[in-house]
Amino acid sequence: MQTTEKPVIALTLGDPAGIGAELIARLLALPEVATLAHVVLVGDRWLWDEGQRIAGVQTATQDVASLSEVRARVDSSVPAFLAMDTVTAAQVQRGVSQAPGGASVLAVLNVCMDAAKRREVDAICFAPLNKFAMKLGGLKYEDELHHFAEYLGVTGYFCEFNTLGDLWTSRVSSHIPLKDAARFLSRERIKDATRLIYRSLQAAGFAQPKVAVAAFNPHGGDGGTCGREEVEIIAPAVAELNAEGMAISGPFPADTIFLKARDGEYQAIVTMYHDQGQIAIKLMGFSKGVTVQGGLPVPITTPAHGTAYDIAGQGKADVNAILNAFRIAARMGLAQLQSRA
């Protein structure tokens, strides 16, 4: 295998009924992209052509027969393209969740993960997908992250990170009913979520991450008068993490900790449930946020926004979030490549 100073990043077009293809078209038209990674686009040719038409841009690509060819190409400034036949244009109704689109997304992502297992790609960046369409198309899990973890044989702790610039969040529980969130709180889960984001930040280039842990109850529990989780679970977990040598702070009331993080005091916040962090991150920068799939053996990133069915095909999609997702994939993919070397 030819060595390289740039990682190989697999890009996918996302849900064919959404804005994914036009986002990728805008992304690959940016000169910065070729400087960060060897890019390989994976997906249906008709969808790629449609995305370029909608975005009003054209980017030359070089066909490859397999992902094993990407790293050794002579002219890596031209994106590679692995064409697949997963869905036809006639099977797709723009702006609608449908089984053929969901099955297409699964097929493309599985090909990329197979290549990651073979170390043919160093990271994956996927355009927005739709969980309902994927479930119609065969997804057996609550979300794509659990599919990734099962497919890649992950046995340890994993969770989604949401990022906005230099601010990252992880969470102790994710896509579950809010009434069940308290049942998922434990010292071990809090420590696992904190260790994972700390190490992932280091892989993304932060030498000594500053990490804070959010409280669970209003006002941080008010010393136990408004809930005991902070006293009995969260604070002891933070103390044990400090004893391991990580400078972790908290727990802090969730309605104020994001103000400190916004002002640069912390680079990451460990939240106790999904919306505790998601509302703050999306309010601060909905069009720029990124989701990182944490705890997997290969870096996988995507924009934090969804498929935007309401504007699909109108040429209005904002490229900023997918660009940020690509940048993170490139940094983490390079760290992955260097660790193997």
C-alpha cells in the first residue's frame, strides 16, 4: 500500500429524497477539500448527477472499481467515484421517507464500513439520512449509530457527539423516551461517556481537553432538595475521573454550563440525556453543527441537521455543516492513519 500524508475519506450522498446529493456537490466544489484528504464518493451515479444539477456546480471525478484503488491513485486531487446501483430515480419521491431510499443508504454505508474494516478508508462522512426511511428499508436498530456499532463489532461504550466549532457534547442516554432517562444514569455510564469524548477530542487535535459534566436536575439538584442524582451518582463519577488523571469539572446546572462553554471555558460537555445538549447546540449554530459517531473503530461524521425534505431540490442547502463534518473526519482520519503507521 502506498503511504500518504492524507487520509482516505469515503463520502456518501445520504437519503436520495433529501438534500444530501446537492450538499456533497457543493462540498466537492470547494478547493479546500482536496487539500485535506483523498476523497472517494460512494453512491448512485444518477443521484450524483442530480445533486450537481440542483447545486449548479460540476466536479470531475475518476471512476474506481473498488475502494482498494483509492489510496494508490496518482492524481488524488480529483475525487474518486465508486458507482453503485442501489435505487432508481423512479423509486424516489423527493421529500418523502420511503423504503427504497432507506435501503439505499444502508447499502452504501455498509460498503464504506467494509472498506474501513479492510483499512481502505480512514474515515467516513455521510450526508444526512432519515431514520424512518432506513427502518422502512431494513434498519433493525433504533438509529444508525447502533447499526454501525453492530456492523463493526463494537463491544465497548459508544455514543453520539454533537459538535459546534471547538465545542463538543456527549450524552449518557440518547434516543430513548425522556421518562426513561433517569434509569440510564450510573457512575459507569457517566465515566464511559466522559472518557470517550476526552479521548476523541485528543484524536481530533485537542492535547488537553477541558471537559465539564452537566447536572441532571434543575439547579443542579439544589444540594439534594431537587433530586439526588448529582449527590449520589454524578459528583462521585466526576471525582473518580479526576482520580484517573483527567481534569473533569462538574456537575454544573445544565441551564448555565453552555454559557461558559460558549465563552471558551470548556471544549466539551457531557450531558445526561439527548435534548439537554441538542437544544443548546442547535440554537447556537443549527446550520454548522456536526454529529460524530463516538466509540467506533473508524471515525464517522455527518451534519447535525437532517435531510431537510422541505427544501430538497431547491438549491438552498447550506454547505457549512457538511464542510465542518468533513474537516473533523479528515483530522480524525489522519490520526487514525498515523496511529497505524
